[in-house]
Amino acid sequence: MASSSTAEAPDTSYVKMDKESDATLIGKHCQLEYCNQLDFLPFFCQSCKKTFCLDHRTEDSHKCANKGAWAERKRQAQLSRTSAGEGKRMRDFVSQKPCAATDCKTTVGTSLVPGVHCSSCNRDYCLKHRLKEEHDCKNKIPIGARPSQFNDAVSQTQSALAKLKAWGLAKREAAGRALPKPKPSSAAARLVATNTLKKSAKGDAKVPPEKRVYLYVEAEAETTTAKNYKGEFFYSKDWVIGRVLDAAAKSLQVENVNNQSSEERDKLRVFHVEGGRVLEFNEKVGSALVSGNTIVLLRGIGPPPDLIEM
């Protein structure tokens, strides 16, 4: 006879038969010879698979013919259960070697000095020389890299940075007619200017005060139909630059056809005066700007350069 299932494996060889899961269970006779008592709450022996009353439910009391079978099955189940660390290999043995720093005789790879691996130059160092500045990492060719490849990568990086700098200067010169000078740079002057800006800035009243970024916003005079081509506004630090551009263009009455024209000469871009760069449309205001900064809406200056193409 099959026993009723339980939520957890019992810790005894016998289990109480559940009449709630078996509607036909209205009592069983004890199967011990000479007992045969009718028990409405019988017990099922998991070793000999028979039913017994309360007095004879244990293996010893009914002299189980298959005594210990339940315990053996439980032991085998525990042995077959995977352990917490099974399938995981311990750390490979690290061979002992001297520290890769020049004139250092410390042996790394031991239990006391495990060593620190530098991913830049691909060498192992002791704790004293683990920092890049301590083992002159920038002047070492990584192990496994060809010197020509390493030098080419360095020269390409320097070339890209030089091109980016030249691009920024060219754009600033081309847009010089519209770029204002940065606001006062001293901390005290910036604080006073920002406090004054907060009193006069306009924006969406739904933006919480703690999330507001206060900015000076300007546009090229020839691109706006408003009497004043500059203003003081606040925006949410969670907004992206593209949303700020739309709001600023609307406030200063600047024609915005970014979503209608694919020609770069027609598109508006946001230039950050203090940062000296064109901001990407998907940049967050909170990461690119701070209160007191100045942004300018410029048309036709093109997107920021792609260093990969350079």
C-alpha cells in the first residue's frame, strides 16, 4: 500500500496516514499478528510497508520484517545529495617566482606572500610593488604583446586625443560669435552667482527643488525670434540633454527641426561653455552640468567626434 506524501521527509520509520488526502480512509486494522485492532488514525511503516496501530507503529514494537530498510534508504539519499562545493575546483597551484619589480628579491606565490597580478603589464608583484606607480607599469611592454603593437596602440591613442583637442578648438573658433565667457571661476563668486540665479530662474514647477540644476541659457541672436536671446532656467538633473534642448528652444523661441531634418546644418546642438564641448543628446543633465553653468544653442556645428573613426 502506498503511503501518503508529506511536505517534509519524516524522521521516523513510520508516518501517520492522512485521511484528509484519502477520502476513503475511514480506519485500518493493525496488521500485527494477534492485534488486528481497528485504528482510525493508523500508521504506515516505511520499512515493511504495512499498517499498524499506535501501540505497534515502531519497527521494534511490531518486530519489523525489514527492519532498518527505511534508515538505509535515508542514508543512501543523503550520500547521493550533492555537497555545497561539488563541481568547484580549488584554486590552481601558483608556482613560486620572484617579484617582477626590478631589484626586488621577494618571492611571490607562497602562502604568506600570494602576490598581486597586474593586468596592464601582465606581471606578478609583491605587496610593496603592487601599485602601477611602484613598478613603473606605464614604461613596461605587457608580457605577450609585441613591441610594435604596443607602440602602435599608444601612438593611435595619442593621435586620437590630439585630433579631439584640435576639433574642440576649431569648433570654439567657428562658434566664437555666439559663445559667452565662462562665469566667475572662484568658489565665492560662483556661490553668489548661483544663489542669484536660483531666484530668477524659470522652469517646470513640478521638478522637485532638490533635483533642479540652474543654468544660463543662450542662443545665437540670428536664430531666434524672441526679443531676448538669453535666459535663466532650471531643469531636472534626471533629464537628458535632448529634452533640455527642446525646452530651451521653446523658451527662447528658437526654431527646432531636429526631428524633421536629417541635415546636420539644420540641427541644433547644446554647447557647454565651461566644459568646452558639445553635449550628446542622451547625456544626463546631472552628470554633465552643475548649477551656474552656461549652455548655448548652436546650429550646424556637427556632432562630437567619433574617436574610433579618427
